[in-house]
Amino acid sequence: MKKEKNFGDLVCGFYSFIGVVAVVVELCCFILMISGFETEMKVKLFGIELESLEYHQAKLYWERGNPMPKERLEIFYTVMDSLSEDVTVEYSLDENPTDFFYLTEETITRLYEIDPGNIAFARGGEVFLEPITGSEKIDDGLFAMILVHEYVHVIQYNHESYLNEYAKDVGWKEEIPQAEENFYKVLSQYSLENPHEDMSETYMFSYLCGNNLEALSEARIQHVEDFWGIPREQYCQNFH
């Protein structure tokens, strides 16, 4: 004789089904995460309605109706791939989740006091990008370097001892005599502003294959090699 299920059996069966569904959903999310596949969502932050996507351990937010141009988004994906797969594990994107905000100048000014002309900056584990970074005024290579530059600021925030080690090795101190030629072997004048910018500039220039690193001091070259976990010819990029 067929035994009829009571209410308790039905409830248990229902929750068992829900449990299976939850496991399947979590598994799918995990697969998407490790594959780097992007997922989209809508959120509201700072009283502003934002749309967003996740790629690797990066989240990209933009104001509704003002997304990053598709061609520039492809560069974003390429750089995130590099920061996830080519950087030494401790400093990789996988170990240092980062939020990127692609916001209008008006919105950024309302949220933060920044100097005019500052088209990108980092605050803690967040990177802010103005729309000019997505325009034709900034070429693909420069945009890629900006992303690396600001990401390195995030690493400095997460790993202060790493920044201190860099500063010591390349020769930062209160007074630096002009006679110390090795210290002044940099690729941009902005590198000499402070240890933070020195490190970010040095690492960002290494990302484009066309940038000659021979002008850098040996200490800086060594840190570049330590940051990227593979030979330069395998991680550097050429953008057209």
C-alpha cells in the first residue's frame, strides 16, 4: 500500500530541494569566478544608482546610462586578466579584490575633493576613473597603464610593508643628494614625487612592451621582476 506523505515530509522535501538549488547556484558562481567571466548587477551607492559587473576579483561600477565604452571595456578585461594571472600571488588581483568606479567628473567631485585634471585616483581598495579615461583623448595603452598604476596604489594600501621595502631599496630618504645617480634613474618626473608614485609609475611602465626599462635603476628593475610573476615578454602588452 502506498504510504501518503505527511506535511512534515513535504516540508523536508521542499527544503532539501532548496538546498540542492543553493548548492548548484554557488557552484555556478564559483565556476564563473575562477573563469573570470563577468556577471552584471545593479546597486545603489552614495545615493547614486549604479550598474556594475564582476570580473575575476574586480568589480566595475558605472552610473546608469553612462557605461564604459565597449572597446575600452575589452582593455579593462585584459588588464584584469594580467593582474589576476601574471602578478605574484600575494599581490595579485585574486588576493586583493578591488572596486573600480567609472563616474562622471561631477559625481567624483561631489564625493571627493580632488585636484582639477586628476582623471584617476585610488582610495583604499577603490579606484576612481573619470569618463575621459574612456574617451579617444586617452589611448588604449595609456588607459591600461592608468589601471595598473592605480591598482598598485591599492597594493600599497593593503601591503604597507611592501611599499616601505620598495622605498628603502630604491633609495628614498629625507634628503637625496643629486650625486646619487641611481636614485634618479626613473621613467617619469612624477616618479620622484614620493615613494607611492615612484612604485606605481615604475610598475605601470613595465606593462607596455614598447617601454624601455633599461633607463631604470637596478633596484627598480628587480622590484618590477618580483611584482610580475613571469618574464616580461609573457606579460607585457601591445595595444593599437
